[in-house]
Amino acid sequence: MEITKPSIIRLARRAGIKSLSEECFPLLRALIHQRLEHVIQNSLIINSEHQTKTLMADDIYTSLSINNENLTQSNDLGTSTITK
């Protein structure tokens, strides 16, 4: 399963990018895949330390904070923000 072109376009629009060339899509797919794989691997290691079978949001937050990417969630707006 791969990330679809419309999904990448939605992410780009949310980031403020107005247009993308066709050459960008394979590169972006590879980068997203690599990044997700790294975060999920770290999250699973953290999860195994907690000795649970269910991956929780806290495991992902901890994984991101280990990589110096602090994800904070605002309960007022229901949104998440990444700060470096």
C-alpha cells in the first residue's frame, strides 16, 4: 500500500505549498515511508518496555520526543503541533 497522490497534495496544501511537480511524488513517498518506519520502530521499542500489546498515543509522543520533536496537543482546538 502506498500513499496516494491526493493524500500528498492534501499534506502539501496544509503545509502551505500551492503546487507540486510530478517528480516530487516518488521522492515524497519514499521520505514519508522512511520517516514513518523510523517513528513506528521507536514506538514499538517503547511499547515493549511498557510490556503491553497495544500501541498507545503516549508511545508515539515519547518516540517523537526522543528524536527531539516535541508533539504537543491542544485540547482547546483539538489540534496537534510539532515544535523543534
